[in-house]
Amino acid sequence: MILQRLFRPKPAKIAGQKLYAGLVAQARQPDFYGRLAVPDTVEGRFELYTLHVVLLLDRLKRQGAAAGVVAQALFDTYVSALDDALREMGVGDLSVGKKMRKLGEAFYGRVKSYEAALAALPDEAQLAELLIRTVYAEAAGAAPEALVAYVLRQRQALADQPLEAILAGEVEWSTP
């Protein structure tokens, strides 16, 4: 019994895993790849997962120590999932570190870019340009308006949800 308590995952880690599982389910919604024309490729899915992680991190930002711990657990789960995905795709052990470093740099670049685009609101131009460069990079002539509207709607929906629910790993996602 003592060992069970000793090795039980911390609530923040469980919350981070639940948040990640929920955002993956959300990012796999067929409407993103159909109606919103997000490329259904490894890169397109990476960008959509990253966008949802960024939206959650944006919600948890400056919400206190508990939110910071959950945000870190979410990030750790995201990184672990990227590592697992690379290995499942057949990337060799010697190359995983290099690829993870590149993905980490890409993630931090995306976070900075999304923060700047969200700070520029209500002007949506920077967000639209960012989505074209990232999510729609493989889709020539893509129109980001529907995804911009989704991002704004989802950001507001996350802001409206009780912080306690999010810290418990529970998020209600909007329809794409």
C-alpha cells in the first residue's frame, strides 16, 4: 500500500496526460482535414497538435503555481508523444535526439509566433499569416479564415472554462 502511494503519478502529471489525450482527440476531428482543409500529413497533424497545446498553454499562463505545474506536465506529455511517434515511424535511436531537438526548436518558435499573433488581436492578420506558414504550409493557396475563427472561438471557450476543471485535465473543445 505504501509503495502504491509512493509510485502513484502526481495529479498534475495525470492532468497533463488527460489534457494531451483530449487535444489529440480534438486535433483528429475529420472537419479539420475536410472542411478546414488542413493537410492530413505528419506535418499537418504536428502543426494542429502544436496549435492545441499552445492554446492550452495560453490558457494556463499566469494562472499560478498549480497551473504552471500542469502546463509543464502537458508539455512533457507532448514531448514524450513526439518521441514515441518518431520511434514508431522508424527513426533510429541515434537520430531521435537530433530530430527531437529540431522539433523542440520548432515548438518554441511556434509558441513565440502564436504569442505574438494572439497579442496582436483583434487584428487577425498576423494569426492568419502564421497559420498559412505553419498549418497550411503544404497546402498552396489555402484560406485560413475558418481556422482563424476556430482558434479565436476555442481560445474564448478555454478562457470561459473554470481553471479548476482544466487543472483536473478536463476541457470542453469547440466544434472545428
